[in-house]
Amino acid sequence: MSKRNFAVLGGGTAGWITAHSVRKMFPDDNVTIIYSEEKGIVGVGEATTPHIINFLRSIDVDIFDFLKETGGSIKHAINFENWNGDGKKYYHPFVENIAEFSIPGIFDFGCWDHYNRALISKTLPVEDYLYQARLAQENKIDLQNTNYALHFNTYKFGQYLEKIGVERNITVIKDDFHTANLDENENIKELVLNNSTVKCDFVFDCSGFHRALIGNVYKQSWVSYKKHLPMKKAIAFWLKSETACAPYTSAIAMKYGWMWKIPLQDRIGCGYVYDSDYINEEQAEAEAEEFYGQPLEIRKTLDLNAGRFENAWVNNCIAVGLSSNFIEPLESTSIWLQLNVMSNLKDFLGEIDSLDEKNIELFNKITANDVDEKMNFVYLHYLGKRDDSPFWREFKEKNPMPEKLASIMPRIKEGNIKYHHLGVFDCRSPFPLMSYLWICGGLELFEKSLSINGYERLDPSPEMYKEIINQRMQDSAFDQRTVLSSL
């Protein structure tokens, strides 16, 4: 069998994740990545979820080497600040694994959600009763007993994966894409560049907001989320690094949107995502400068349009990353979505050759559900009590709740939401019940106390688990800045 030619169009984060994933899945075939040095990349997506760790390990990348080469840091949680307009903060921590929860006589294991329900029901402080939140609160890290994520410099990420990609026989072509030549079945057979033509049997569109193939060649329909998520602009800027390197991403509610704050080793990546129906760029910059008490240098301005293409896989082309969809980065979902596409592809490898329409339709349904469910969860964050600007006062009226979220909101308000409410029979929910519990708890959306009736006999109890956390903090937790400086 002759070698197949896989082409990846785009050299940003999605492009390199895709190129390495394809190289791993198809070690004997040709993999070529094509990108324009002049057009560059979006370059502001620096926060991830724990799925990035599994990806790096799957392509045999050492985490410490990665942190050193990308100026990265460890992430144990997301810190939400002032989303109720009261100046308070709450954490959305990742899952931890320092003890196994059970309920004697009912469940022998797997009672993590019941533990989280008990904490919220009893109004116990998350910083004392969850290890990941405790680590975040004290600026410490533990890589042995947690599911953690990473922050990294996006540009250095691409440079690092390109360096090892070349070593692994990924061909790199730096040229501008011009057009695509199709065969009689409308499959892409060639990518025409300014200076050459690349033959391909299968193509991945990782061209970011250019959407060169899925949008411009295949002209797929865009499913807009604009009526739910109205953010239309973002400005990106940097701050100087701080003495303590926080092991969490911050999401700070502002008068007309929210700001991200991502600590790296040598700087802090920041940005203000806002609704330009209310303020312009100059006003957004002024609000950010007032918040930080210093002048800011805006490094990039982005036009945002939340939504997804109806189909991510068309003929012999799959769109990955921003070329396929966009959701504001409130929960660091962008890279997670990219990784999910490549993970789901493992169940459809035969369709790379057969292009079976029914199974491609299934792949597209799974991919669309993944994006839709993440949109639902991001929308949830805007349902707090902040009302200090027209944007917040008018949000719920102008931006209707997504249908799926509206269907489970009564369960949330009654304090009796279960994981069964989150999924549908043929597609899973990407966010676990734990995530809904902590966001809804932080926003004070539970109008009644969370029900733990029948599940009170947790083992370990919250107080016992608190002691386990205290011991782990002594034995396994280390200052992040100290660890990073030793790399």
C-alpha cells in the first residue's frame, strides 16, 4: 500500500496538535504542515485543561521539558472574581485523586460528586476542603496527586512542537495558501501555494479565523451563538510577572465583559473580552487600565463571533480549532475542543479512506454536541447577580438562555441537579456534574440547599478529608516559582 499524504493547513496550536496527532496515528504515512509566516497565528490562547497533559504524554513529550521550553506554568483551577458584583471570588478546581470516596452500603467508590454536593450544602469553604483549590490558594503545585493543566506561551508552543516535529519526520512548508484543487468527487487533491503545490489524500483545516477550507472552499453553514454569547471584541495585553506564580487562570468580571489573566514564567498574559455594543476599544482599554492602575500596551485586537460550522468533516477535510468553531475562552475550552476532535477521530480511522457518509455524519454530530455543550456551560457563567452596568442588567433579556440549559435550570434552582440531566442518550456532556456544582454554587444559583438526603454517610467525611489535604500540603505541595526556577 502506498503512503498516504496528510496535509495540515495552519501552524498555530491547532495545526501542531493535529500534525503530531496524525503522525502518532499514522507513523508510516507522509505528514506535511503548511503555514504562512506573514499571516501568523491568533497567539493568545495560553490556558488549557488537564487534557493537554494526556496529549503531551501521548506524543512522548516530557512535561518538565515542555514547561522549560514554553515558559509555562502549572494550573490547578480557574479563579472567578467578582461575578456577583460583590468583590468575592470562587474556584472551579480540577478533579483530584488523593482519596476514594464511598458511601457504605450504597456505593463502594465513585462518590466524588456526592462529596462536592456535601461541601456546598454545608457551606464549607472550598479552599479548605478541596486539595486543588487549597493548592491554588497557597500558590503551590502537586504534580503527583492531581489532574493538572498548563499555561504556556503560544508562540513558544509552536516553536517547540515544530522542533520535535521535524525530528519526527513532519514536513514543514512555510508558504502562503492560495487555493485548493478538487477532484471529480469534490475531494481536495492539491493545495496550491504561492511557490508550490502540495498533493494530499486527506487535509486538516487548521487555518484559524481564516477558515480557508471549511469556510471558503466547502462553504459550510455557520451556526451562530451570538444570541446567547454576545461578546464581539477582545483586546490582549501583558503584565509583568509577579513574585508568586499563581497556579490558576483568573477570569475577572468587568463592567462590559470579563478579563483573563494567565501567569507564565516571564510575564502574565491578559485580555479583556467585551460586548462592543456598549463600549469601544478605547473605553475597554481605559477600564482595564483603571483596574490594573497602570497604562497598558494593547498587543492584539480580536473580532469575535461565537459559533461553529454545521459540519467539521466534509469530504476529505476536517476543520480543527478556530477554523471549526469559536467560544470565548472563559473555561479554556479551545485547545480541549481541538484535542477532542483528534481523540474522536481514533474511532473513525476507516473513514479516512472510505469517506463513509453515515459515519462522517455521526462524527459531525459528536463534534457539534461537544461545542454546543461547552457553549451552554459558558453561558451559565453570566447568570450571576452583577448589575452595575447596562450590559449586566440587560444580559438575560437580550441573550436568551440556550434551550438545553433552560431545561435543567429548574433542577439547578431546586438544588437537585444530577449528572443524568447533563447528557443526552447518544452524546456525552463534556463538563462533569462537579463543574456545574461549583459554578452554580459560586454564582449562588441554588435557591434551595443542595439535597444530600440519603447520601450523608460519606467516607471519608469532609473533616477527615480536610486532614488528608493538610497532610498532602506538607508532604507533596511545593512553591510553583521555586519548582519552575529549577528547570
